[in-house]
Amino acid sequence: MSVFVDENTKVVVQGLTGSQGKFYGLRNRDYGTQVVAGVRQGKGGTDVEGIPVFDTVEEAVGTTGANAAFIIVPAPAAAAAVLEAAAAGVPFVVCVTEGIPAQDEARLYNQLRRDYAGTRMLGPNCPGIITPGKCNIGFTPSDSALAGGPVGIVSRSGTLTYQALGELTQKGIGQTTCVGIGGDPVPGTSFIDCLAAFEADPETKAVMMIGEIGGSDEEKAAEFIAKEMSKPVVGYIAGLTAPPGKKMGHAGAIVSGSAGTAQAKIDALTAAGARVAQNPTEAAELMAEVVASL
């Protein structure tokens, strides 16, 4: 099985007519993802290499039955695009757009929870999601993924997501679903959301969780792991050598005092029973040990 997306997922790409939207939309389709529609106001009735384009998400959903949206539009238009998909009844929205101000993300997050509780947003500023062999929405390089499980992956970092996939694949360890939640301060989908989904998925037998400095999401995830997870978790926290008080890359990666440090997160995960690696390669090695013992 998988979490969030599978072979039955039908994707509408908001931004398909742009250069990046076309590149990744077609790439996802070539992988086997059901990319059934694009949306661009004023270009309804056209197509992009056989994918029909509609003026609105509502029209696209009504015509094609799309049940997921891939949003790849500039930052000023991203929040409106998410809300348009939610208003059209799309239950799963992947927003890869970066550069959205944190206050706008917070407003969007709260509006989704208040008015569109049936819609889950992944992102923004995330690499997307892949269920190997079934569905890929976003940037994740499909040739790094191996279908069949038994490992689920959730990560804040796009690049480390790709490395985790590659390291596990090289060891012959398949993945059920790999979810990149993004590194911004207000993610639409959290570590806990993904851990709960993997815990409920019968084909996911172990979980790799990749975090980084900043915020308290990893500590909250550690509490969830200790109380709710029956499946083994292997963790890696990026940023062990980062200086306190400086933002490091991701908008959410800032350490304040002792809060949000890599060591604090490592300690919390270790106390929760997770096995925590010092680098991505070691994380794959630890997961290989876990899988061998299942």
C-alpha cells in the first residue's frame, strides 16, 4: 500500500503551461502518474502534449475527476492556487512553491483548517511526494526510488530526501511512500501527520525520519513516536555543526538558545526509542539493520 497517493491518484497541475510546470508535469506523467489536467486562466481548451488545460480547477475536477493538485506557480499566486484547489474539493494538494512569506503561510494554513478541513496540503517549499512505481508528484527523482517497501520516508529537506531514497535503493531496500514536507516554518503536513499515516499503513514496516535544526517539530514527533508508534524509526537530524542564532538555508532552520538544536532533537528522538544516525549514509545502514530484523 502507500500513504496519501497511489496508482489511482489523478493530478491536475496548476501551472502546467509554464516552463517549470510543463517540465515537471510531463516528467511526472512519464513516470506513470495520472496527470489528467492543467489549469491556466485564459488557456482553457488548449493542451500541453495531450494534457487538457482548463480555465479553473473546478472545471478540471468536474471533467477529469482529479483528486490531487500539483501547484507550481510563483509565490504571489500560490496561496490563491491552493485555496482554489481546496474550494474545488481536491483532497490532496502538493505545493512546491518557495518564497511564500511565513505570515501568508500561517494565514493559508489556518484558512484551510477552518474552511476546507477535507483538504490536506503538502508543502509549501517541498520536493513533493512519491509512491514508487505508482505516483510521483513534484521534483523527486524517480530513478532514485525503489518500489515495494517496506520503508516509509518523511523529510524536511529536499536534497536529503533524494539521498535517503538513493542510499536505501542501493541497498535493495524499497520504499512505500516518500514524503517531503518542506522546511518552511508553517508546513501544511507535519512529521506527526506522516508518522501516523505510516503507522496505519500495513505495508510500511519501518520509518526513516529526516529532520533539521530549527523549530520544535522533531521534538513533537519524538513524543508521538514514544506514545503511538509500534514500528521502528530511524532518524537523522541535519545541522549538528550549525551556529546558534543564525538561519541556515530553510526558512524554518533557525536555532534560538538551546531550542531547536540538532543535539536537542537527537536526544529527544533517542529517548523516544528511535535509532539516530550521525549522517545520511549511516541512517541507511541503520535502516538496513532494522529491515533485516523485521
